[in-house]
Amino acid sequence: KSYLEWAEDTWQWFKNSGMINEKYLIENGLNKQCEVSVGSYHTYNQGMILSALVELYNEKQDENLLDLAHKIAFATMNNLVYENGILKDPKEPNLNGDATQFKGIFMRHLGFLYAASPREEYKAFILKNANSIWSVARDHTTNEIGGIWNAFPVKTNASCQSSALDAFNAAMIVSVKN
């Protein structure tokens, strides 16, 4: 099979798996019986699918793929946030070393979606989060950034810094895109 055929087959499997729920949030996978793990969301799951849909759209020019990417992006921005609109992974504040990276993954892929199909709401969301990271989640003495983007950093690590860089890179994308 060609790469495109594998991508199409994989997309059909994923689409039919039930992992995209009625709210357009991506469930966190399947259990050993291949049943959807209902009610478990992470921001990285929401992000990864955005770039996959954009790439498949680029090959197939099927607007339905972009429409679904937008629905997932908006569902994330409406459901996986604090009251002030800052992105939140559902496990916060109890994030391990991997989980502190999850929000950055979403932001990276939201920036990729924005570059392919801009929406002002994405720009505003990305910039709001990047500004909160810089002004609230950063220790102004050490410049270390925490894993929770709307609170002073209690715990920092390399994953937190990398996640913030993904958000800052997305902010650069939305700041230069016409």
C-alpha cells in the first residue's frame, strides 16, 4: 500500500473506533477488550488529531476533514479550560513528567491547523495562553515555567519548559500569518 492508502485506512479505523465522542472530544484510547475508555480526555489527544486531519486534507482536499478538525479544536477550547479560558489538562494539578507536555502538544497542533485554515478564535486562544504562561506561570526570578498555565509555578521541569515553547511557537505562527 502507499502511504496515502495507509493513512486513509488508519483514518477509517479511527473514525469508526468511537474515540471521537458526541462532543467532538477525543477519548483516551481503547481498553484490552477494544472498548473505548469513555470520559478520559487529555489535551494531547485533541491536538494530535488536528495535524493528522490537516495532512489528510492536504492530500484529499476533503473539506469534511477540516470541518472535523475545527469541531475538535473548538470542543477543546470550550471544554478543557479553566473558567478564565486558559487550557487545562483534566489531571491538573497532578501531572507527571509526561502530562506536563500535553498542553504544549495541543498548542503546537492548533497552530498547525491555524496555518492551514485560520480562525480568529484560535489566534486569540493561543495568544491568551502564551501571555498567561509568560506573565502568570513563569517564575520571574528564574524564568522557569510551571505545568499549570494560570498559576505561579510550584513545580517545574524540562517538560514544562518544552510545553511552553510549543505554545510560544504557536503564538509566533498566529502572529505572522495573514
